[in-house]
Amino acid sequence: MRIQPPGLTTGVVCATIFEDVTVIATESLSKRFPRVTALDRLSLDIGPGVTGLVGSNGAGKSTLIKILLGLSPATEGRAAVLGLDVATSGAAIRERVGYMPEHDCLPPDVSATEFVVHMARMSGLPPTAARERTADTLRHVGLYEERYRPIGGYSTGMKQRVKLAQALVHDPQLVLLDEPTNGLDPVGRDEMLGLIRRVHTDFGISVLVTSHLLGELERTCDHVVVIDGGTLLRSSSTSDFTQTTTTLAVEVTDSDTHPDGTDALRQVLTRAGVNLVGHDGLDGQGLPGAGHILLVEATGEETYDIVRDSVAGLGLGLVRMEQRRHHIAEVFRTEEAPRAAAVTQTVSAVVGAVQQKGSGRDEH
Amino acid sequence: MSTETGAVSGSETSRIHNIGYRSYDGKRLGRSYARRSLYSQSLRGSFGLGRSAKSKVLPMLLFGVMCMVAAIIVAVAIAAPGTTALPIKYTAFAIYLQAVIGLFLAAQAPQSVSRDLRFKSVPLYFSRPIERADYVVAKLAAMASALFILTGAPLVILYVGALLGKFDFAEQTKGFGQGLVSVALLSVLFAGLGLVMAALTPRRGFGVAAVIAVLTISFGAVSTVQAIAWQTGSTGAIEWLGLFSPITLIGGVQTAFLGATSAFPGGEGPGVGAGVVYLIVVLALVAGSYAVLMRRYRRVGL
Ligand SMILES: Nc1ncnc2c1ncn2[C@@H]1O[C@H](COP(=O)(O)OP(=O)(O)OP(=O)(O)O)[C@@H](O)[C@H]1O
Ligand SMILES: [Mg+2]
């Protein structure tokens, strides 16, 4: 897919970023802690734009970010950020890069303005520039009057915006965002993702954003990298993902004629040739309503129609029909698979299958 | 294109946001500037400047007490007819008012370092050009400077008073100089010890308690044992016992090298030989504090 050029706004012409420029490159990068291997010979090549780094807990996402910032030495292998070697040019990298940690990092007793100004100065901005950039950046992330109040009184969404602002305040060429949607409700997530998208399109800053939710990143990113157990599962442009992972979660009521409405619908849909994903289409995740949710693979508008008509035909009530966000584990791990070497294999097999299905339908 | 959907959501907010982004082409002043900024921010913070009104109360009060006592001493000296010198030596002032200095350190050291640790802001520093050593040096220097202002300002008041009282100029200037050197040493030592204790106890309350406890308990213990040694006639032990508390360490150094009158029982302060040991211990403690802080921040980075 094409990567859009950075936003050229208010007449300020940013350095043109060419498509073939590498923003992050790693080569056989490994990080071993005494008891775990956090990264295992990971080789990546990430260009400009918004790149998602997806992996479940402990996959090695944060570890990779720390190595890219030059804060934690790799056990073996090499990594370069913006063409600078992380092992030797850590300081130069940190001058050009912004970082938003996954954990809380804000003191509650100062205002967002004071805090971000301070962080701007820590990035080397002179006092006046630090104040101006802070005002601009806070406005861009959507903080207005509240920026003069102590951070302690902010909502989680506002705090995440302050964390994002401190990463952007010095106008870096690249920001590393570690789980920026953590703790946000669906609306907050969408706003944060929209903001992240704009960091690239409007600000011209490349983004590496991590999450354990594949679904939310595929809508925001140009490119998604999936890692598990420190190894690369997949690296591809998002168009492949979006084609294959649109799933509808459908929940219906039971009725007198169909005491098991879910099962009745499943049979009707199967007959209609609709693909059901998951365990025979049943959501076995132990989520609320699990066992009563059918996961239907949506191939387009017609799938919605078929589901709606089938439900109506059976005389059932439609409790919900929604697009599902995939939890990464849901997509890449089969149930009950023992945590052994076999896992990676199964996972790759699944990925392979998914990939194949995806490529057949590119014209959609 | 599918990836555009993210930007569409929250249409109302993104409309407001859409005010042209301006990139920054100005100066980036780098590490040493960041270190200086952190230093001045921390130093100002020690006196509550740039912080809430509430945080100004205690440090300003303590600073006021120090200056007030000095002013009273000056007033008494000048008012009394026929006085030719200040009633106390410059070097004695900080020893007399050690409780005030201890309180200041106990309150300000934790606020200087514990907040960044407790609220996990430290990684935000280290993800910038600033390095661990810059952070530690800036924090240490800021705390030492704050203590130096706290202990040096009253000496300036004493000196100005002494000049107004037309006391012997050479003698006063020498005493003032010795006093300044002594409080400078005290400031660096106390800053190091205070920050170490605060950094090892990220809960602010514990940090305050730890600093007060270490200063008062060590001083209390040393004084008690010295008094016992004095009464049992083992005067030779007194000069060595002073090595075991921060304030008596400074007392020992200034007795040996800065013309101070020893506050030890019987005035049994260390001579030049023992004084060298005192000085070495002070410098070792300062270096040790730096090393411990550097270690403390090694893991926190991330
Ligand atoms: N300092 C450390 N010492 C020992 N093990 C560590 C250290 N940091 C990370 N690990 C281990 O390395 C692995 C990868 O951790 P990492 O934090 O990179 O995962 P992650 O993908 O960011 O996970 P999460 O989604 O939970 O944030 C984990 O097993 C973790 O326990
Ligand atoms: Mg993580």
C-alpha cells in the first residue's frame, strides 16, 4: 500500500520522507533475561507511517521499545532507529524520538502545562519554545482549559493525552507509543486512535504503537507487526488483515419454537453458506454471554443482510450484532494448545491459512 | 481506504483539533542545558518556588528562622556596649541550628527525588537526551545549593552585622570564609545522605522520617557515648566517636582545619591528624552517596 506523505501544514515544508526510507530496522535482535528470552532473533524493517506492534502480554513489545531508545542493551543482534545505531547513538536517537510509556508516569500535583513544559526543556527546548510548543501540543491532543489544573484530577483519557503530549512536544521524527489505549473505554480508544492517526497524517511524525488488540491497530496503522514470545509472527501491510479479520459477533434470544436460538441460527447460517469462525461459531472465551455468541465471518454487506434475515425468519430477537475486535490470542492461538514449541507452529499454520484466505479477496 | 476509519471517529473533537500543526525548527540545546534546567527547577522547588503556596510555607519558614536567629545575634552584639566580636563563631552557627537544617533536608529531599520515583516519571527523563549521571548530578547539586543558601545566608547576615559593628575586619573576614567553607561541606554531605535516604524510600512520608531519624539518632547516640567516654575519663575515644554522625563529622573537620571551637565534650575535637580521617570520611560519604544514587536509578530507567 502507499504511505501518505507527512502532512505539510501552514506552509512549513517538512523533509520529504520517501517510501523506501527505513525508520526502524532490527537484525537478529535478541534480549535474554536470566529466566526468559524476551526477544528472539527478531528482524524487522519498518518504514515511515503508523506501524502497529501487536503481541500478547509478555510478547516483548516493551522490551523492544527500550532497546530502540538505547536504554537497554541487546543481548545480540543490531538495531537502528532513523539510521542511527542504538548501541552507539542512544543520545542522538533520544533527541529525535518521543516515548510514551505504558504505565502511569504523571505526578498528580502539577498541571499538564507545567509538566509538559518541564519535559520539553528536558528535551532541550529553550524556555520560550518549550512554553509555546506545550500550548500547541496540548491543544492538538485536545486539552484546553483543564491543562491548568493539577493532573491528579484528570480522567484516564485526559492523562493518556498528557502522556502523548509529552512525547510529541519536542516535535520528534518518530514516536514510540506503548499501549496508548490502555485503560480507555471504547469511545476513548477511538479518539486516541484517531489522534495517533493524525500524528502521522497531520504532524508528519512516524509512529510505532503497541497493543495486544489486533483489531484496533488494523484500523489505525499502515503496517502491522505481530510478535509472540519475542519472535516475529507476521509483518504486513494492514489491508491483508482487514480483509480477513472482520468478524461479526451475533447474539440472539431464544424463543418457544427455538429453545436454543443460537444453535438454530448457527444451522441456518451454515446452510446459507456463511462462514462461522471460532469453535463452531460459538464464542468460547468465557466472556459475558459466552456460548450464546456466534462469531460470523463477514465478507461484506450481504453477510449483515443474511444474518438479519435469518434471525427474522426464525422469529428470534437480535440482542446484538457488532463488529468484533480481535484479541490477538484469539486469532493466533488455538484453544488448549500446550505452551510448548508446538504453539509457534500452530500459530504459524493459522497465520498461513489466514493469509491465504485474505489474498484471494483483494478486490473487495 | 480502510486505515482512514480511525481518523474519522470522534468527528467533533477532531474538527476542533484541526488547527495546523507547526513543526519545530528552532534550537535543541541538548544535554547540558537539560541538566541545568533540571538543576534550577529542583533548586527552586526546594524553596517551594514554582510550586503551590502550601509547599512554600515550610521551607520559607525554616529559612526565615535561620536568618532571624542570625539577625538577633547581630543585634545583640551591636547593641551591647564595648563588644569587639560576635558572640559566636561563624562555624558554630550551623551546629547550633542543626535541627532546622535537618528539618529542611527531611522535607525537601523526598520532594526532590521521591516524586519522580513514586509517580514513575523517571523513564520520561531517561527517554530524552539527559543521562542517568546528569539526573543524579543535577538533583545532588540542587539539594546541596539549597542547603548552602539556607546555611550561608545567615552567615552573610552575621558578617554584614560584624562589619557594621566595626569589628576587626581581617578576623571577621577570615572567620566568615571558614564558616562558608564549612557549610559548603555540610551542604554537600547532607544533600548526598538526604537524597540517598529519600531515593531508597519512595514513599514520601517514610523518606521524611528516615532523614530525621538518621540525623537525630546518630547525633544522639554519638553525643551520649561521647558524654559517657568523657565521664569515664576515656577522652582519647571522644575525637574518634565523632566520625559516626553527619553533624559531628562536619564539627570535626572544622575543628581540625577551620578554626572552629569543638562542640565535643571537653572540647576534645580532632587534631589535624584525626582531622584528615574526618575529611576522608566526609568525601567518601559524598562519593558513596553519588554511587548509591547512580545504582538506584540504574533499574528505574525502565
Ligand atoms: N527487567 C526484566 N527482567 C527480567 N525479565 C524481564 C524484564 N523485563 C521484561 N522481562 C520479561 O520479558 C518478557 C517480555 O516483556 P515485555 O515487557 O517486553 O512484554 P510486553 O510485550 O510489553 O508485555 P505487556 O503487554 O504485558 O506489556 C516478559 O516475559 C517479561 O517478564
Ligand atoms: Mg509492555
